[in-house]
Amino acid sequence: MKYLSAILIVILSAFQLSVSAQGTDSIASDEQFAVRKYGHRGEVVEILQTRNYTYLNVKESIGGKDSLQWLALPKFEPAVGNVFYFDSGLQMGEFHSNELDRTFPAIQFLGSLSTTPEATKETAISALPVAGTDTVPETPAEIHVVQVKEILQTSSYTYLRVKEGEKDEWVAITKLNATVGEYYHYDDAAPMSNFTSKELKRTFPEILFVANLKPGKGPEPVKANPTHGLISPDITEKQPIPPVKNVEVVPGVLTVAKIWEDPKAFEGKKVTVKGQVTRFSKDILNANWIHLEDGSAFGNHKDITITTTQITKVGDTITAEGVIVLNKDFGSGYLFEMMMETAVVSK
């Protein structure tokens, strides 16, 4: 099942947040536990350990009959015969642990257990910080900026319909007081397909479980850029632009004006342009960005935006070969009427 490892990290971290005190203390305060009563009682009959997680097979009496179920938590040291109290966690089916080389038909992910029916600071066993995963290595997190459009609350979770750029999606997090219109930032997210909330009696075709949703500012406002004839943010830092000289037209090389004269004629085609770099920005949206002028113009259009993996600098005269794309939308206001993508650059 795709993304299960990431889901485990996010869900366990989310549960941890719901029972952790502020700061680095991993045990909640007495006040937070004052009215907490757990709904399940289980006796440990089997324990499986991996580098970072503990898997417990517990026996629970339901309706006078014993029932076995698997629980998963960040690693701790229980013993067979221990009795723990807990609330329902996130139920998942067909979860596979690579370290154990075992697939669990059903398993619940929890963030804490208690040794008594009423949790206190002394009896709660709270999840320790997750150091890693037993299935996939960690990857650098990407920061997402979203605006809340709709809120659904349950007893333990908050479901938010959010908008990022032009994309609408649902995210879920442990109980949160949110307001429609507010902006939030998150990094780690674990997608789940066809997830059903029993309380909401609703199935989400896809939903993202996030461990940490922080209030924040919205995306930078977009600016009209008459040089490009498009709406886009200024993706380049201010740089002195040298005077641009007319570039000699050679066979097989198109001018900027020629492309802007009829962009649709070149859509999806690989073309070559030659000109002077008037702006250069590194590592934005996984690419390096070039604004190139050749001294020609069509109306207000006098340059072309180019993405590449190569390095150049303002003032260089270069030749770029790449594919022309129209109405390219990168999200968050990055909309380009016409540009050249993944160009090969030479001097």
C-alpha cells in the first residue's frame, strides 16, 4: 500500500502532538489528562520490535468474548502480560513492515497508552519522538501554503478543505480550531486513498494526513509584468540589466519577436533562440530561470523566459534549445503565457 511508511510517521507524530505538553516534554500535563478516560482495555500477548516501532498484539474482552488486535506505537519496552488502556487510533488494513517482512491485515496506530483507565501524568506512556522509519528513508520536506475553504470537525480530528494555488484538497489533523479563510503551512503529509471517516459517514477519495499545521501568511501577491504579457510573481532578485545589443540572426535560430508573433505555431516544438541573459535565478521550483533578450520585440514582448538545469549569468550571450509551452501554471501564482522549458544552454 503506497505511502504507508510516511503515513505511519505522520499519524504517530500527530497523535504525539495531541498528548504532548508544550516544549520538548513528551508527557502531557495533569490538566490535559484530568477528564481523560480511555475506552479500551487490552492485555499484551505478543510483542514485535523494530528499530523505531513497537507492535503489540493485545487481547480485549468485547461483549464477553476475547478479541485480538494489533497496535503500533513509536518504540517503547512493554512486556507480555502488561495491561494497557487506550482510545481507538487510526485503523489501517494491509500494512506491511519491511523490517518484520510481515503484512498486518488490520492494525491501529496509536500515540499513547495508559496503565490505568484514567490517564494521569504518571500513568500515561506517551510516544517518544520518531527517529525514522522501518520502511523508507526520510526525504527533504517541501513547505506548502494553503488557505482553508471548508472545515469538518469530529471528536478527535479536524478535516479541512484547503486550496493551494489552483488545487483543492482535503487534509486531516488532530483536533484544531481553524477558521475559514486562514492560511496555514505544512511540510510532511501522507496521502491516503478512499479513506472513510465513521463519524462523518463520508469517504474521501484522497486525503492528506499532516502532523503539524502552522498558521502563516498567504503566498506572495502576484504582480502584473508587462514585459512578459503575463501574470506572475517576480521570481528573480534585482540585478543590473546591461544594454541589450541586437543579436545577429542565423539560420535555424528564431528571434524572440518571431515566437511571440504566433506562439501557438511553436507550442510543443523544440526551437533554438540566441540572446543576452538579462536575469538569472537559481533553484526556483526545481529549475534555474533565465530571461533572454535578443534586441527584437513584438508589441510589449521583448524577452522569453527559459528554464534549465545549467548555470549562466546576467550579461552572457547564450544559445538555448528547448520546448515551447503555453499557459504554464506552476501554482501559487506562477502562470506563464509562453516560455521555453528544460533548455540546453551553450555559449
